[in-house]
Amino acid sequence: MAAQSSKAKRKSASTSQSSSRKKQKRVVDSISELPWKSVSRPANSGFEGDEGILELEEVDDVEIVYEETENGRVMKFKVSESTLDDAQNNETSGEDEDSPLEETIKDDILEVEEDFDASVELPEWAAFNLHPLITRSLHKQKFMKPTPIQSSALPAALKGKDVVGIAETGSGKTLAYGIPILQYLLSQPPPSKLSTRSLKALILAPTRELALQVATHLRACIEEGDKGKSSGPPRVSVAAVIGGMSAQKQRRVLERGADVIVATPGRLWDLLQEDDNLASQVKNIKFLVLDEADRMIEIGHFAELDNIVRLTLRPEEDATVEGDVPPQESPDALQTFVFSATLSRDLQQNLKKRKRAIRKKSGSPSTTLDELLLKLDFRDPDPEIIDFSPKGGVVSTLKESRIDCVTKDKDVYLYYFLLRYTGRSLVFLSAIDGIRRLLPLLELLQVKAFPLHSQLQQRQRLKNLDRFKSTPNSVLLATDIAARGLDIPSVDHVIHYQIPRTADTYIHRNGRTARASRDGFSLLMCAPEEKRVLKALMSSLHREGENEIPEMPIELDLLDKLKNRIQLAKKIDVAQHKVKKEKHEKNWLRETAEAMEIDLDSDLASEEEESTNKRKEKDSQQTIALKAELKKLLAQPLVASGAYKKYLTSGSRAIVDDLLNSQHGEGLLGFTRSDAKTDLLNGKKTKAKAKKPAKVKSTTANEDGEWTGFDS
Ligand SMILES: Nc1ncnc2c1ncn2[C@@H]1O[C@H](COP(=O)(O)OP(=O)(O)OP(=O)(O)O)[C@@H](O)[C@H]1O
């Protein structure tokens, strides 16, 4: 009822406005008015930029939990028995409409204030005068001061202004838009019952994982501050609406009422089409956030995003002339936030030109982003634009490096890097096929690797992400599905197995490391045929050239030894693949014959079977032998050149020292403990001092201009 009466009020307000003012945009009153009833979606091709982010299987029962680890607080997607509803609303059973949870929601301000003085504990947040639940949570999470983007965005956002925020990856953009929303919600009288909550904020994000992460981050901001203070339903309810999870459960959560929805556009649009009540709530939201707006328009879901944005449009006054005072603020006015690490200069220009473009109503906008921005209901003709994009696109705590090598040697170089510099490494590949090829290879080499791409079930995606988060020395082989927004603590290295095609991709991929002022390392693997792409990348990053990214020093002796291991692993993989393929073909033949009701010639079949069995036997013996050989190789420590002599002359003590100094325990002997950044810096120094390199890497072009692999 309450929701209905407020809707009625809004409607009459908008009607009276409409009689006195000329509208710029038509306001959509019902979902059925929209020209798009259903949106066709591209099939998964498995290639970069087409990860089918919203098209995967339904997954129930994924819970998000925080876990304290030695590397800090880790968010985990727990694929468990508990229901999505429980995780989303922190309600116990939550199923029963008449349960005690429907009782009055406590306003806890006084209780929280009793034992916590934010002006003393968090002086740097004091100027924002935040609700005690928020400050308490910031304190608990050890966010002792706002990050620069938060400091700059909060004053304008808390005053009700529209904000466009551009800041480096990992710089705290989520709370820059999240705190103003929570502050607003906490300043409202608490609803008397859960069911009377009406939607106030809609946050749209491009990937499911990012949407879940944002929802968790916001919930933590309320729940951490409220821990042990009050029981019952949360003061602010944040629901996640994403593909790949039960739509039924999400519907139920929404029916119960949520203050904030964090959604991927595809699933939200699906629900909106069948739920007029939800559509009318979206129409009346107070906050609209586009997180990673540039990405959302890229991945083929623009139509859904556009439809949702159209729903949020309000009646608008005639465009004002530049420099005019913005229209009178109304408490119902929509506040719009657009955030990303990579909103282009073009976009910023477009925002500035927006008013003029509207006034002139001249022609159609030139890009999809223009189109979207023209549609966004920026109340201010000139929204607050905060641009903290770092020079050259990279975070100052990130060290970049590159390896030039021929394509066929990339596996060896990758293996070298993973072995030499242990830690958590996120390897980006441009196609799913590449992940499928590399994964068994790394597994044979006993490297702990997990895949992440769109053709995995959502449950598996979240599981693999969790495993990567909780395994200290591990590798995530991912497509760009993992490039945006994911906040995985302690990713030590980001490796670009192929040169990314756009500057934005490079920036966002790198942004998975060096987050929140931590150190990070990135490695570009560049084949000769990718040089042109690298050059274009450097130019769009406004960098001078590839030489601005230093070459990673490589210990060629070690590389040579690793090559043997890789070759062996590849042979085993080929042999295993052959067996699998034969089995598949045989099954196919049998199934096809059955389907066509054809009897296979029994003599021929048994002859064939006999020869297949013989071949299989031979193959499997060969595979067993190869595996044994690889096992032996893997058991032998890799010894640095000159180290044998040292061990012979100085007895076992040196070995012990080396083992102690080696980051890799028994795996590498004679190599001193180091990390990629130190080696890169030392390598650079050595290079500068050396008159002639002792060994020239043969991965550069020879005199005939041909590219060759190392020592091959
Ligand atoms: N004021 C703060 N002080 C310390 N840490 C913070 C603060 N605000 C946020 N963080 C932490 O910083 C990390 C990065 O924040 P967030 O995910 O919001 O970054 P982002 O700018 O959105 O990154 P991306 O562009 O990659 O999506 C998170 O782990 C978050 O908990």
C-alpha cells in the first residue's frame, strides 16, 4: 500500500509538472510501452569480448562469505547448501511471510553511537558526517581514511549531485558511489516491515561476479557496523539480480522488498518484462549507478541496458543554457553515478557537450556511448566529473614488463615465469581454446591452475575463483571475463599471454593486481606478429613506445631445461588427446549407426576393434613411459649454472643455504630468492652496465629478419 501511495503521489506530481513544462523525453509508464519485448543475445563464441556473460546455466545456493586470511580479507563465493535468499537478505528462514522477521526494523543509531566516536576514531572521514553504522563499518574494515576518489566524489554525491568518476583500478570506486546511497537510505525512517521496502537504488554492472562483489561490499558496509548491535533483518537490504542463478529465488527476494538492487542488465531486464511492480519501482528509484559503463555497452547487452535506462527517465525541463543554475532539486529527483577506470576523454567531452546536443536536438548521437549518455537522466546539465585516471593508464604501484618471444615459445616462457616467481598469477588469454590447451599442460607440470571462462557453468566459475583466492601459489587462466572489477586480494602477477587489443583491456586486466596501493607486477608476452598491436596499444596509452616497458631478464640456462619438460608434457597431452579422440569417434560411430538403425559389419567391427585395442595399448604404454619420464624430470631440481661446482667444492652447506634462499624449496637450486620486480630492476641495471651481454637471447630477429626461438 505504502509503495502504491507513493507511486500515486509521484504520478500526480509528474502530471502537474507535465502540464506546466515542455518535456524533452517521453517517460515510459509501463514496461509494455517499450518497443523491445525481448532481446536476442549473441551465442557464445568463446572469444574475447564475447564471453556470454549473461547466458550461463542456472545455479542455486551460492553464498558469499568473507574470510580472514594471512593476506587480508578474502571474499569467497561459497557454493553451498544455503539459499541465495539467505545470503542476500541475511534472514534466517525468510520463507514465511508472517515470520517475526516482518517485525519492525530497529533504528540502531543511538545504540551504535554509545560506544563509538567517529570524530576521534576516524578523523579523516569526519567531514562527511556519515551515519554511525557506516563509520563503524569503515573502522572495522580498517578503512581509516577515504581514498582520493572517495574524498573527491563524496562531497558532491552527498549533496545530491550527479557524479562521473574516473579513477584507477582498485582505488575504491565502489564506496565512492556506495556510501552516498547507504547514507541516504540510513537517513530515511526505517520501514515498519520488510515488505514495505521500496527500491531506492539500482546499480548495474557488466559481469555477474562483479555484481555479486558490489552487493557484498555494500552489505558489509552495513553489517560490519551493525555486528552484535541488533538482531533481525538488516537496516538496508541489498539484493543481487544476476544471470546464472535461480531467477525464481531472485523473484522471491524482490517480492519481499529490497532497498538496493545490484544487477547485470540481462537478468534484470528478463525480470522487468514479467513484473510490472518491479518495473514501476525501477521507474521511481532515487539512485542509478552504472559501474564500468564503458564495458556494459561493449558486450552486446546495450539493448537491455538501454531499456532499463529508459525506464528510469523522468520528465525533464527544457534544457538550460550553459552556465545556468541547475533545476530546483526535488527529494524524488534521480541521482546518477557513472564510474569506471576507463571512461574515455571522448566520453568526458560528450558529457560536457551533452547540454548543447540536447538543446540543438541535432541529428543522432555519433557513438553508442553518446547515445547512452544522452539518455541518462543527469539532473545537472554539467555533472561533477572527477578524473583521476593515472598517466599512461597504469597505477603507480604497478611494475610493467615484457618478454619478446616467438608464439611457439610462449608456453616455456610462461612456465619459466610461474616457476621462477611464485605467488598468485592471473594469466589472461584471448580465447577459450587457449585456456583449454594450456590447462592440461600446466597440470602435467604440477602447476596448480584453474580456468575461468564463459563456457564453464556459473557454479564452476565461482568455485574456481574461490580456489584461486585461497591457494597461495596458483594460476588463474582466464578470458577477459575476469578483467573487470574483480577484487582478489594478493594477485602478485598479471600476465598477458597475448597483447590485449585495447588500452582499456590492458588497464583493467592490470587492475587485478596492485590494488588499494599494494605492489603489483604485469608481464606482456609479445610475439613478432603482435608487435603492431603493441605499438597501437602504446600509442592509445599515450606512451612513447614498447621500450617504455622494460624487458624481463631471463636466465636462459633455466629456460633450456624447462623446454625439455614442456616438450614432454606436450607429447603426453597429444597422446592423451589422441586416446580421447579415438574414444569419442568410436562412440560417435556406434551412436550414429544406432540412430540410423544400421548394423555395423560385425567382422569389420571386430577387426577394427582388435586393431584399435592394439593401438590403444601401444599408446597407453607410450603415455605411461612419457609420464614416468616427466615425473623423473620434475623430481630433478633445476640447478643454476656454476652451482654444481659450488656444491662439489663447498660441501653440503651450500646446498642448504641455497635451499633456504630459494623461494621454491626443493625445486630450484642455486637461484637466489627474488621477486619479479627486483629481477626486473636488477636486470635493467645489469644491462646498463654490461658492455656485451654474455648470452644474447635468440628471440630477436636474426640478420635475415627471421624470428627464431631460443637455443632451438
Ligand atoms: N577507504 C579505503 N581504505 C582502504 N581500502 C579501501 C577503501 N575503500 C575501499 N577499499 C578497498 O580497496 C579495494 C578496491 O576497492 P574497489 O573494488 O571499490 O576498487 P575499484 O576502484 O572499484 O576497482 P576496479 O576499477 O578494478 O573495479 C577493495 O578491497 C576495498 O575493500
